[in-house]
Amino acid sequence: MFKQILTIGAISTMSTIALAAETPIVGNVSSKCSIFTDTPGVYGNPTPDELSTLPADGGVYPVIRYDVSIADYYTAKISWPNSFSTAPSLTDSVTWDGEVEVSNTSDAGMSGYEAAKTEYENHTEYELTVAGSTWFKITSEAVYGVDKSLPGGEYKANVVAECIAD
Amino acid sequence: MNKLHNVYAAALTLFACSAAAHELTPTYPEIRPSYINGVSVTTMQMWNRRSDALYYEVNVFDSEWNPIPFATPNRILYMGYLSHISFDIYIRDNDINKISYICTTSKQLKEDVISTGIKSKICSRIK
């Protein structure tokens, strides 16, 4: 009887050891880009004919964060709005302006992003040459007609944030 | 000094929690033969962490951003917040050498946009 108990005990101990030894944790980091919408912007209305996301004009900057897991795999392309997605009926033209800037970075190596950016039309491109997070703030301004007041109503516009594999 | 660190950590946590993201993988998808003669397929994965965008449009482009014909079960994907999805894209063998990008673009409903909406677009590259 005692021998049997000893044998069963030994087998149990061995199986526990075997289980403990076979618990691998496997990880894999592959290239990946994530676009985070950190802050949705808000238009301020500093003058009757203008909408602006500048805080000085009562607006809020839209802020977008890009995360890349491996360097040199992606290009960020951000476009400030050049039309309204929602607006009352407008009878005159709207003049659009905007700016995209790096507002924060997770790595000191990203300090050169702003100087190296490429701007054309309403687009700004950044080569994401360092792994980590980069925050971009977007300024958007819309001026209506020539000294005309914007009609009352709801105004919405879209910022386009693209992450394109190189 | 410690107090300042705690405040900074709390601010960062709050900042991180408020974020919402759109992801598309793999970065470089591989095209393989499908069960249909003359048609190839590739599989993409998406993860929607944007609570303000539940629809995503799938598109395929050449190197000049001209659209390339393709088939997929749903061109507009409905994706619940925090949901993962895996989908196949079928391409004619004749078009394989033309394809450069497979992209997904967020589609927001009018009522989900506050003032300035953010349209996110991620493109994987066929090499």
C-alpha cells in the first residue's frame, strides 16, 4: 500500500514538473501603423465670416496620434479640410487655409520630422523614420465670401489622416 | 517632485484612455491562388478601436492611386467598437502586377462628427 502511494506521488510530481516546464510565451512584433483620434477638433467663430480651430479664436485643435511599431515602414499623410461635410446652404465661396504640425513625440529622434515634412495643396507628408508615437495638431480656417456673415447653422469638416506603407 | 510625477502619470493615462485607433495588418500582404480559376486572394485583418467610426470602406489601388477591380464579401465593413475582423480580397490574376495598395478608410455617420471629424485611412502595400 505504502509503495503504491509513493509511486502515485512520484508520478504526480513528475507530471507537475513536466507541465511547468512546457509553458512557453511566444511574442512577435510585426510592422504596424495605428491612427489614434486623440482630440476631435472644434471650430470657433471669432468673426461673423470666419471659422477657426485656433484656441485664440475659440476653437480646439484636432490632434491625431500615429503609432508605428517598426521604423521606416510608413508615411503619414495628413490633409486639412478644403470643404464642409455639413453646412447650411452657402451662396458665396469659402477660402480655406490650414497647417499640420508635430505637437508631441515619444522619441527624441523624431525632432527632425517637422523640418523634413513635405507640403503640397492641403496635404502634409511625414516619413515615419523612428518607431514610436507622434502627435500632430491641425489648424483649419474657413473664411466666407468678402466680409459676409456665415449663415447660421451647423458646420462640420473632415481632416484626413492616412498611413501608407512604403 | 513625486507628486508632480503622479500628476503627469495620471494625465498620460487619461490621455491614453481617451484615444481611439484604426489598425490594418499585414503591412505587406501576400497574394496566393484562390479556389477560383484565374483569381487570387489575400487576407487582411482589421481592428477598430474608434468608438466614433463603425464603418470602413475597402479599396484597392495601383501605384498611381487608380482603383483596381476587386471582390470582397463587404466593401463597407461594419465593425463594432473594439472588434477584430479578417476579410479576403479577391483579385483577377491579370491585375496582380498592377496592385500597389490595399486601403481601409473610416466612414463616419453625420451625427458622430462633432465639429471637425477625422477620417483615418491605412494602406498596406503589395510588393
